[in-house]
Amino acid sequence: MPDTNQTDYILKLKALFHDPIHKIWAMSNKDNLEFKNINEIKATDSHEKVAEDLFRFILSENLKVDNISIADKIAAAVSRIIVAPNIQDAEKRKNFNEDSAVFLENVKYIDPFSGNLIVIGSPQNHDEVKNIFKKLGELSFSNEQERAKLSFLFLWRFLPEIFPWINTHPADSRTPNHSIYDHLVQTSAIATSLQFDKPSFLLFTLTPVQSFIATARKTSDLWAGSYLLSYLIFKAIEVVIEKYGPDHIIFPNLLGQPLVDKWLKDRQEMNEEKLNNFKDNNWFKDYNLNSNYFDKITIANFPNRFLAIVPYNESKGIAKECKNAIENTVNEFLNKIPKELKEILSSHNDKIKDNIFSYLKIYWVVLPWYKENYSDVDTIINEYKNLIGENELLEVIKIIKDHHYYGNANVGNAYSLLVELTERFLASRKMIKDFVVIEPQTGEKCHLCGENDILPLNNNWNLLVSNHYVSETEKLCGVCLFKRLLPDIMTKELDLSEKVQFPSTSEMATVKYKSKISTNTIDSFVKKYNEIFNHNLPEIKSVPALKNHKLYSIDGQWLMKSSYRKDYLKKEFGIELEENKIKEMKKFLKEQKIDPPVYYAILAMDGDNMGKWLKGEFLPKIGNLIHDKAKESLVFYSEGEDRKKLEKLINSKHPMSPSFHNLFSRKLSDFALSKVREIVEGRYYGKLIYAGGDDILAFLPVEDALDCACELNNEFKMLLSNNLNASMSAGIVFVHHKYPLELALNEVREAEKKAKKKYGKSTFCIKYVTGGGYDRYFGMKWDDKDFFNDVVCRYETDELSTKFAYDFMNVVNSVYDSNGQNNENVKNILKNELLRIYAHKKSNKKDKDFEQQMLQHFDKMKPEDFTNMFVIARFVAGVKSKN
């Protein structure tokens, strides 16, 4: 037996095996199955016999454990709504049980986001399942706990990839809306909590997010802020998974996360030598690649919070350990500072830490699932009623409690109430501000954030300048300098094959232009560039789409005449360049007609109504997520007031469950890790800064931004089974490459807010920051994107005069004001003027279809938005003409 203070992995493995992974298939094929360990099996039910036979390939023990039986009941209740009419007659109850039963030939998996029916996932035969457990059993270990731990971690990580059908193999045929895998994993987490005490929630968060990330002057500052938050929350999660296992994290999803795969590979129990039997399988090769795949492991993918199931008697201690882990990680990072800088920074480590943790705040709450008895649902209902009040969710839980199929309900049935209570308690905790004595900031303020004193490095700033961490006139506080050093720190921490680098805003303005320059011009430029600078400028990394391009490592700003200024070269790069050399380079650029665009796009996207999604408010009705036979039997066998309650239940939204929570998080994770980068960097000339599930920030060429955003929105909708409520909103800002990045980020966040609040969700808002005080913006639904693109094309082909938008704008400004917003006469005048100006300015014959489209969109939009759209389309066409 393990130490009583240590997680019992034999217990966890038994919990994971309490049902076979192909339970419904096995129950229907029980007469055709061969058992290896038939003489040792103690189970009596057919599916339990299958589970025990598979388990005995790994460990020769009885599967029956009281804690697992309780955990199974609670885990079943958290995800399944299995109810029955209040039937007193024994014969009638027996008939109900028989009529509501569903067997393999009638089972369909129900997609919980759309309610659509899907063919149930099943193995081809029992040997397909048995062979993997047989191979696991052949591995050698020094003791049974070690064997159990590897087997558990292996199965947790690989079951959905070895057997993809497991994701649509239901845990219960009557409520086929969640997988057997999710049920088994939830049972193991609850069983482990029962080993120590009782289950409780730990909700842990690290704030603030946006302001911490947005304090940036360079693109790498942006990545550093987002990645630091993501990595620190992972280190807090790591405490929980080290102590109890990865099954204890409800949100975010951990399956397939590169950092978690790296954590697994670093475990002695999961090393490659031990798992040599599986090295030739594709799923194992993918796992090896994933744990050290540069493009994935460097995505800031973890949100700033997590929800875990932990034993209540250890919950407060674990929360404090999570907090300590974050602080210890910062300490460890300070030891990974590049060697040449350690000497000058080591004496300032305390100051750097103070700066970081005066900005970042950690909050957590714990909530036990019950006080004394796991069947005590009434206490949860009463607490919820007193703190939150009566609502539809509470009414649903009451009906479930009073009609539980197996007699007594348990706390699992109140899972959604417990989650909402936990969220409310955390919100209350964050309202209580800790009293912290902050040392007065009396010196020179940080040149980036302007909040903290700069580090007193005196002449040692020159070393940071020479290593290109800061410019010659730049001095930073501890937190801002720490972010500058983070790419080097993470290269060591993650043992990366290359340093994390991001293209500059100047580079982003020129990437499309670079791709179109002739080979001769490129060769001439590279030769002249090397002559002028003699390799004294730092190399950069452009966007992935330009990999292997001859200009990949030369910043796009050096294609711009405006960058060749003596003071700029000295201040930013410490380079003294003679005036005649500068003139020579400018002359060369003019002669070669090298004149790239100077604007780029920032794209910020966010899932709409994510709070409602996480609460389960967009889940289908309960009746759409249970089998028709079960639903029809409920109504048929109930009477009077009892039938009314059950019909109300059937027509109510399905409450959130850990299975839905996990599935939703898993889809967001897959979207962020696989789809977003593939679209931004694979299909367009973009660079992804971060993708935290539904939250995206990317840099793109001006002409790529809208199409890229639209593709991301479409992919997000597909991810959630095209649920009508699934959508994203986007802010897109076109800014000059020298416009302050922090201000540009404020602009794009403001545009994103406008998309959601002013134009309604499932929209985009584009803002053109001219820098001359005439900023313009407009918003549209995604379905209207093609009209904007059509306008851009018409400007490109000179079908629209460059003066068209401004001529119409003058008319709008002269006859329209806020008082005329709903005045039909004014609108009709403007429509007539629109057609007149279009006819006058168009060089060829009139396009009646385009006229109708203009009028339709004029009706949809406010006049100022309509005219701004044409102005911005003209700008985009101008940028495209340069590329």
C-alpha cells in the first residue's frame, strides 16, 4: 500500500477500469468474448467482468473498492440526467425500466453542442481493445505502484488517440451525450479525493491579463507578457497534477497540451525507454513531437485560471502550494537569465520580483461538495437559493433530485450549482483587496509602463543595449525588463531548438511586398545592405510564410527610406553611419523603385458569449440530449403533476457538467493549438502572438486581415458543431509601422469591443488609424464581408474613382446629423446622391447589381459607417497595389 499521504495510483487505475472502455459494445457482445483471467474474476455483471479481465493484464487485484463505487455514483450523476417517474406500482416500474432501456443496435451518440445524432463509436472486435492492455502488462516495473502510475498516465493520455472511437462511445445508452472516457476519468479524480477526504473545487486565477500583456513596445514584449501568464498558470496546475494526477483538472483541457506532454515525458514512469513497445505507433510519434514542437509549445495557450477537483482536507494547502509554485518559477527564471547579464542583475532580483508581484495578483477559493454525506443535495440547493436565488437551473436540479432513477440523488446532480457558487465566491474574494505596503516610487519612471522606478543599473544599461535588449535611450523597470529577457529564459527552460523571436511591426508591413520583389532586385538589395551595414545589424525572423526567402532575416524597415536616419540608427542600434552612406542607400532604394507599404494590421478576436458557453446556457434542451426511448417512457409512465414536472425538465436547458466542460475546453484547445496557427501563419502572411482558446491576437498584412479573421470565425463555428450561438467577434486595426504599439493595442481592443457592443456580436469592426487625427472605423456582420472585398476590388481596377468616397462623405456631412438618423426623407436624399455620384465617377457603364448592393448595405448601416467603409476600402486597395 502507498503512504497514506501519497496518491494511490492503484486506486486510480481501478477507478479508470471500473467500466470497460467499450462498455455498450461489450454488453451487447458478451456471449462472444473470451476472458484470459476467467478463474480470477470476481465481478458478476457482464460489463464488469470485461473490465476486470482487462485490468488483470496489468494488476492481479480485485476491482471492487467502496470508494470507487461511491465515486462512480457521483461521477454518473455529474454528467447524466437519468430520472424516472414517481411510480409506486412495482410492475409498472419494471415495465418503465424495460421500455426505457436502450441497446447497442438503437444507440446513437448525441453531439452535445448541436443535438445531432452520430453513429456510436465502437471497436471492430474485442482483441483490438485487449491487445493494448496486454502490451502494457508486459512492461517491467520495480513495484506495483510504479506499474499502476505509468499505466494510468499512459491510458489517460493515449486512450482517445489509440481508440478515436472512444470519444463517441457513450457512458450510458439512455443519455448518450458524453463519452465513456470522460466518465472513467471523472470517476478516478473523485475516487482519489475520497481516498483523502471528500471532493472539493479549487478555483484559482492569476490577474490582470490584458493590461499586463498590452504594456509593450515590441512585438516580442506582447508575446512575453501573454506567455509568462500562460506558463505561470501551468506551473500552478502542475502542482495539482504532480500531487493527484492530470485527471483532477476540469478546466482547461490538458489532453494534447504540449507543456503537459513535456511534463509527462519528464516523469520517470513515462520515459521513452520504458515505453519502447509503442515507439512505432503514429500516436506515440505525435506525442513525442508535440512535447517539443517549437511552433506549438511557444503558443500562450493556457487561460489565466483553472478549476480542479481536490480533496477538501488538503485543498487550502494545495492552493498555497500553487501560489508558491508561481513565485518559485519566477525565482528559477531569474537564475536562467543569460550569463552575460547575471552579474549586473543578480543584486536586483528582489526588486524585479517585487515589481512582478505588485502587478500580478493571485486569487483562489475552495468549496467542498458536501459536509457529511455525499447524498446531501438539499444543503447545496438551500445555499444556492440563499446566495443566488430561485431560477430555472435550480428548478431543474430540484426535479432531478425528486425523480432520481436510482432512488437517492447525490451531490453530483448539483454539479452545476456548485460550479456557479464557486465562481460567485471567487468574484467576492477578488472584491476584497489585500492590504499591501508598496514602497514609494520616487526615482525615474520606467520608459515603457511608466509605473515603476527603473532598475538602478547606471552604466550597465550599455550592456543591455549592446545585446539588443533595450535601445540606447530606453531604461526599464523590473517587470518590463523581465519580459524582454523572457525569450532567452524560455529557450533554456523548455530546451528549445531555437530562440523565440517575433517580426517587428515594420517587418509586418512589408512581408507581402517581400514575397513579390523580383529575384534580381532582392540580390542587389542584399549586396548593398551588407556593404552599408557590414553585418552589424541583428538578424530577425520574419513570418513563417517567408521561411527560406532571401529577405527572411533582414527587417523590412531597411526597405524603407525613412529608416535611414543617423539619430535613429544610433539610438536604436548603437550604429554610427556616415551621412554619405545613408544618402547612398536612399538613392539605391529610389533607383530600384523599392517602396513597400508602411501600414500593417493587428487582429484581435474573441469568442462571443463565452461566459454563457461555460455555464452551459447554449447547450440543447435535456430532451434533445437523451435517447428518444428514455424520453418517451418518462412521459408515458408519468401522470398529473408528476408528468408536468418531467415535461418541464425535458424542455429545460441541459445543465453544465464536467463532461461538457471538458469537451468544450478540449475543442478550444485544439482550435488554439492547431487551427489558429495553421490559418494565420499557414494560409496567410501572418504571425500569431497568442491564442488562448477563443482569445486571439495576431499581426497580418493589411490585405490579409479580414479574410483571415473570417476563416477563423468559420473554423470556430465548425468547432462547436455549427451551433447557432457559436461565433467570434473581431477588431482589426490598420496602423503605421511606427505608431506606438501599446496605443495600437488599445485601438484594436477598442475595435473589438465596438464589434461586440455597437454592431452586435458575430461581427467585425475595422479601424484605420491615419495618424493625422482622422481615424475612421466601421462594422459589419461576417456575412457582409464579401461586399467590402468587392468594393476593394473595384477600387483596384479603377471601377470606382478615388474621390468617390470623399464626394459622398461631403454630401453626408452636409445633410445628415444625429437628428436625421431615422428620417426617411434624409435617407432617400442620400440614396439618390449615392447613385448620382456613383454614375458620375464611374468610367464604364453602370453596374446595376452593384448599385443594388450599395443601396442594401446603405440601409443596413449608419451613413457615417457606410462612407467610412468606402474610405477604408480605398486605403486597402492602395496597399494592395504596392504589393
